[in-house]
Amino acid sequence: MKPLHRQQVAKPGKIDQLIKELKTLKASADGDAEPGTLRFDILRAGDKICVVEKYTNAAAIYVHVGTQAFKDYQDRVGGLIVEGSESSVFWDSA
């Protein structure tokens, strides 16, 4: 299993819109189109967002990023996130 931890900071006044976009992406991740997505949780602390994702394997990650929902998310969030604030880490089991 491949867990992913992603952090972002919303631009001032954009947190609600960012969460809305992430919830749309979560609906796809939780649906039948992505059976290899085991977890997609959205956490918030002020204007900071943490998304915790877990996939059955690397192929499931490619399925996720290949969905129309992911492509739409990428197209819409550029103006919502503070430039340079996004970081992603794939974790391996210890």
C-alpha cells in the first residue's frame, strides 16, 4: 500500500472554494472509478489543508491522477493555493 500525505495553504479568502474542489475530488476517489483508492481524507487547520491518501499500489495512483475529476481539480485550483505551499510525500511501511 502506498500512503500519500499532501499539504497546501489556501490563498486568503479561498479556503472554502479549495475545500469544495477537494470534496469533488474525494467523491471520485471514493467511487467505483477508483477501486484502488483506500483512503482520501481532507483535514483542515485554518487556511492549511492536509490530504491523506492511501492506495493499494502504484497503479492505483496512476488511475487516480488519470481521472477527469483529478484533471478538473488541477485546472481549477491554481488560483486557490499559495504558490510554493504545496508539498507531497509518499510513505513506505516501516
